[in-house]
Amino acid sequence: MKQLLTVIALGISISCSAQQMTLKKGIVIDSLPVSINDTISETFSLYLPQKFEVSSTWPILFVFDMDGHGKQAMSLISAAAEEQGYILAASNNVRDTLPISDNILIANRMFNAVTRFLPIHKERIYVGGFSGGGRFSTLIPAFIKGIQGVLICGATVANTELLTSKNPFHLIGIVGNEDYNYPQMLETENLLNRMKFPNQLLMFEGGHNWPDADMLGNALEIFTLAAMAKGRIPKDDAFINAKYEESLTRANIFFTANKPLMAYNLLDEMLEIYSPFREIGSIKDSQKTLKRSNIFKTRNRDQTAILFKESLIKEDYVYYLEEDILTYNYNNLGWWKYQIEEIEKFIKNPDELQQQLGKRLNGYVNALVADNIDIVKSGDPVDGEALNFLWMLKTVINPKDYASYLKIISYNAKVDDTSTALFYLEELLKNGYTDRAELYDLEDTALLRLTPEFNDIVAKYLKASRYGLD
């Protein structure tokens, strides 16, 4: 590597060993090298807030995406980091296909690289991510020292047995009430509270996706407030009071909008967040008033019943899917179709909690099938018939999942089950698929594509076929 490395020609110049990096503030910078001497090919993305100066130390959030899309993940949280004054960094090399030990080593090398050339506050180092990246983040404090907090979005703790009072990092979870992880995150919060493990669970109305910038900003604010409470940074009374009033206003908005469960959750988190700074009797009084209200009692009772019902339904899904995969039980696809119809009834129900149940179940069954596909693919040898069943199930769950139809057609053509291949070809086209060129380039279908039946079906839905009917 050259002695002088210029990453971007504008911004801040930082010296590191024999190198000099010039980094621009306020944008996500991609593909920075982890190694200063080219011994490691790993890279990371970096975001410096506009007010960044080398004369001060800064909090940092390391963001993890298990597909190696560090820049994309950071782009989603950069607005919150800018507002709250956090540096962001993300590895481009962690993968869910790698062993955990390899991913931990990759993360550690990135940590060392960033802290080597940036003025990081050593007691304000945080990690986090969405979904798989969030789960992986919960493992890091067990292997890498100095992590003060973990931010998980739409994810659960990977292994609660690794949580210990000897290493009590601050865990903040963010989850939508339509996310299939929602019930488990509620259970995890209760477990952490029993362990006296510092944590907050922030909720929003939505599904399995990144929260908005305001919600992410709220999480970073909580980390900042915790740092003030522990004396790691000076207390800022104006900041504390402003955030307190903002949180109280949000709780009141939830209550007046007939969302008592969201209001109660927020008040509950405020008790923990603001007790080091001010008298919290008014929050306790608000909670007591809320708990006595009929709307809270009704919604809390209804949610408890729904969560219990949801757990039973999920147990059925897990049991029957395991049995169906082992026995290649194609006859049970009808039962799965019925389950999807029941889910749709929940989603269309006028009751909000029933709608949330339906959306969580829909997300759960999709995730369950996807996880089992990954498990089967990792086998040696790969069980093609089990994959074929799972692809068929995916078309039941999501009739617009064109990739699964194509895999079914390819597999069944390969094993000479022409009737099944043709059936799924027609189902694919019925559901709106239009890429004729891809059809005629599909792997293992060379002979099938020459048959009159194949071309008749293509011509019926796409107006023309390639062979014999153009």
C-alpha cells in the first residue's frame, strides 16, 4: 500500500502510523481497508457526523449486516447518528454463512482498525444491527471487551445464557408490534428485568423492518443518557429535561390515540431512564392512572390472550413443518393453504390486535420456511426432495414468489416429473410472471422446453412461445 492514502480529498485529515487518511464528514464512506499494510483484504464503511473534530472523543456504534452490506445498513441509521453525534462503522465482511468465531474475529479486527486512527471514547462503544445483524451483536460483548451497549432492531438475543451480571452491557431492543419477533422480545425483556440487566424495549407500529430515524435517534439518546448517569460524560440538564418532556408527550399521544399498551411501555422505560436524574413520582402516578383505566385493562387482557394463542399456533407450525419435511408430505400442502387463509382472516379482522397477530404469524411462517430451506441446503448431501417440498410451500405462503416456482420447475424437470413441472409453470404464469427469456434459459429444462405442452402454456399466457408456436 502506498505511504500516503487519500480516501476522499475533502474533510478531515487523520494520521495513522505511516499513513494519512483524509475523510469527509456527513457521508457514508465505503470500502476503507481494515489493514494498514494490505495483509488483510477486509474493508469497512464509516460515517463521521458533520460536527466531528479530532480534538474530542466520540461515541461509536458498530453496525452489523450479515449479508456484508455495511454501507447500506449504515445509510439507514446515519440520520440518527448525525443528530445524536455518533460515529458509525460497519464491516463489509461479516456473513451469516461464516462460523460465529470467524465473524467475531472480523469484527475485532475492524474495532482495532477504527479505534487505532479515530478518537473514540473508550467507554462509549456500542454495537447493533437489524435482524440477523442484531442477533450477532448480542454475542459480541461475550467475546470482545469494552462494549458498553447493544442495539438490536427486529431481533432477539442470540443466546441468553451468555448474559451475565459480570458483564452487564446496556441492551436496547426496538421492535414493531407486527414483527414476528415481538412476543419473544417481550419475554426477553422480562428475563432481563429479572436478572437486573440494564435494558429498554422500544416499540413502534409496524412489522419486521428498520425503525425510522426518530426511533433510532431515541435509542442513541438513551445510550447518551446512560453515559451521563454513569459519569462517563458530563450531565447536560437541558438535554435531559428536553428528552424527558419529549418522551412524556409521546406517551400522552399514545394514550389519547387509544394505544394504552404503547403508552404504558414508554412510561415503564422512562422510569429506568430518568430515575438517575430527577424525581419520577409523576411517571409512577401516570402509570397507576393508566393501569386503572378500562381501555388499558381490556387491551392488556386481550393481548395476553392473543399472545398465548399465537404461541400455540407457532408450535403447530414448527411441529407439522418438521414432520412434512421428513416425510415429503406433499398432501399436507392443503393444510398449509388453510393456515394462510386463516392468517388472512386475522389480518382483515377489524380489531387492531387481531390484525397484528395475523401479520406476525405471516412473518413467522415465512421466516420458518426460509430458515428450513437454509438448513436443508447446508446438508451433505443436499436433500433435493425436501427442498422441492419447501419451495412448493413457499408458493402457498407467497404466490408471487416467482423464484420458488422456477426452482420447482427446474428440479422436477431434472427428475423427469414432467406433469409437476408443467403444473407449476402454469401456476407461475397465472400469478403474473412475464420473463419469457428466463423461462427458456432455466437450468435442467432443455428437453422440457422443447415439448408442445411447455410451449402451449407459455403461448397461452405470454402470447407467444419460442418453439413451434411463434
